[in-house]
Amino acid sequence: MNRQRFEQLVRDAIDAVPEPFVRELARVPVLVQDEPPPGESGLYGLYHGVALDERFGSEPLEPSTITIYMRTLLDHCEDEIE
């Protein structure tokens, strides 16, 4: 599967997230990378940020991101449906 098709499947999956979760997810960029970081083989994805229930006050936070690792998912799935 090429990257363009994979990214479309990720967008489709995000579009299928139910309310109220989709409202929160809309604020978090979802990135696609080919491989997980070194030493993290087998990782499908990673959230980087501060969990909503751990945010306090008005202190500035780094932007949250979700990274999906394409190669790991493709290696473990036999077809697009999986």
C-alpha cells in the first residue's frame, strides 16, 4: 500500500470516531511516519502531549500530536479492513 492510500485510511478512521471524542481529537494533529523511533519496534502509534485530565490552570503547553507508524501497521495487517 502506498503512503497516500494509508493516509486516506487514517483520515477515514478519524472521521469514524464518535462524539464527544471527535471534538477533542479535532484539536490534535495526527501525523503519519514510516517507522517508530529506534528501540520502539512494534509501536503502532504514539500520543505526545499532556492528557486532558492532567492539564491545570492556564500554564502554556506544548501542542499535542498523535503519530501513526505506517510500517508497523502494514506489517501486522493482512488487508485494508484490518
